[in-house]
Amino acid sequence: MSTVSKLARYRQLAPRAAVYVSPLALGTIILGSKWAALGMTPMDKESCFRIWTPTLMLEVWNHIDTANAYQAGESEEIIGEWAEARGNRDQLVIGTKYTFPWVAADDKVKQKELYLGNSAKSMKLSFEASLRKLRTSYVDIFYVHMWDLHSSVEEVMDGLHNLVLAGKVLYLGISDSPAWWVVKANDYARANGKTPFVSFQVQYSVLQRDIEREILPMCRHEVSFGAYLLGVLAAGHIRSDAEEERRKSTNENGRGTHSPWERTEEQKKMCSALEVVAEQVGAKHISAVAIAYTMHKAPYSFPVFSARKVEQLAANMEALDISLTDEEVAFIDAVLSFDRGFPHTFSGGVYGEYPVVLSRQSMFDHQPLQRSIGATAGIVRKDQS
């Protein structure tokens, strides 16, 4: 089975969301040119269409993620025009978000304070603009991009529920927010007959495992959640030494929006470990190993990634050919130190196991947690057959 056709092995989004999506989601934060001043390489509409036509991909990849503020709205516009030209809007699952100041670069809007945050007003203005830009009458997954540290769960969940009742939104999601606030919001929704969140977008990679402390256990415990994993390639810092030297010699460099494009010593150490695992599993690209790793950490997990070139997309999609053993995942985990912090260091255990202070007194057989499908389905490694 080809890698592209594996995109057509669809998976349920979440326990409470029975819509079926491709195992990888296309991230679109790079689509457009309006963030060039922030250090992001422009990617115009023609370039997007040229990459997507052969890849998005033989009519099988149905999973697209964007946001109102990406490229000051240009990302949504490109997606909308592309889907309209193909006439396939209803064959796609499109997620978009509100919260960030999407009119920041619009000089016609003099007072911008009502166009940001989680308020009902901001939600209305942003959502209606997203429908226009996406050229659609509804959004499959509508996200709170980030809790604004002020809005109440009641205001946010009531407003989102109204969009669902109006038939304009099918599922609700949240991104980049504390686990406690998300649990509180879903508890309010369930107790009051509202629509809960079913998708949580979070930063996660071999180099950034913070969500293992609270958010991943919460996604398991809340039952209803699917996890969209952002930054799985660590802002482009998953690369080989040879690739980094090539970029230096050609002045191609890399993304430097939030941090230097060159890798740190810790990042190089992790990349070397990924090369070891790539050799073990027969993978050509360490980026694919890094993506596959994230898919093994929780059920209902969907990596989100972007690419500027067809060959980058192909390299990343090799993740669907990779099955990692528990030992290989543990090997990657051990490369860099990871402090779970209090209270995890006090209990001495991880979610699904028993605290050390209890297990010293008696022997317990704990019920295993639900496992992830992983990156592959129906694939058996030669060394495991």
C-alpha cells in the first residue's frame, strides 16, 4: 500500500465525534505572505495550489487545520478558494479558530479591542469573517485558539453552543489552554445541556513533552477528546547534520520566527537518536520518525504539519509507514531529561499506574490504558512478524 493511500485509512476524530478523518492533518499557518515581516517565508496561492494538486492528494486527504489570524486571514482565503475551485468543500473536514487579533494589519479597523479575545462579540465577528474567507456555510471544527485568561466558561460555552444549534458548527475544540479550564468548561457544558469540546490542539514533539504532565492524561480521562498535535517537527528543527550543512551552504536556512533556525546541541542530540531509530525501522527521514513517535503516545491523536515542497510532504507522510515498539519509544524518551514536576514526582507514578507509596504495601495489577492506533494500521514490521 502506498504512503498516499494510507491517508485514506480514516480514523474517528474522537470518542464523541464520529466523523472520519485522515490520520495526519494539514497545517496551513504558512499559507500566505502577510507574515513575511515576522520572518516567515512567503508562500503564495499559486505555490499552494501547485503542491496541493498532486498531493492533497489523489482525492484522499480530507483533514485541514487553519485559524482566523494565520497570515492575517490569508490562509483561510487560500483554502476557501482552493476548495471552491475543486467543488469539494463537503469532502473536507476543516477546522478554524478565533481569539487572536485577526484585524491587526487592517488599517480600516481603527479600534481593534472588540476583534480579539474570547468574548461573544469577538466570537461573532471572527466566525462570520471566517465563513466569508473559507467560502462556506459551516465549519466542521471551531476552536477557541487560546483562553484569554479572563472570559468565563459560561460566556464561551454558551456562545459556541449557539453556533452549533444554528447549524453553523459541527464540533467544538480548544487550543493552547490550561487543562483545568478545559475540564471546567466541559463540566459546565455537560451539566447544562451544552455542546462540549471534543478536540484539543496542543504543542507536542520529541523536543517538547510538557503536555505529558497534565494535558495528555486529561485527554484520556475526559473520554471525549481527540488530540491535535502541533509543532511535531519542532518548528523545523528536526533535521540531519547533512541537511543543516546543505541549508547553510545554499543560504536557504530555515524558519526563524520565534527562535534561531540552527539547532541547539540538545536538538542535535535528539536528531542523532532519531537517526538510530530510523535505521532500525527502515525509515528514510527522521522527520517521519518524529511524527510517528507523537502518534504512539495517546489514542485519537492527529499530528498537524505544514510543508512548502512536495518532497517535504512526502517525507513527512512516511510516518504512516512507521511502527515503533515500546522500547523504541522509551529510547527516544530517554534522550533528553524530562521533569514531570510536582505532584508527579511526589506520587512517583504516571497516569494509569499506582503511586509508589501504595504499591510498596501491596501488589496491584492495573488495567492497561487504551493504546493508540499508532502511525500505521494493518502493517507488520519484518522484525516483529
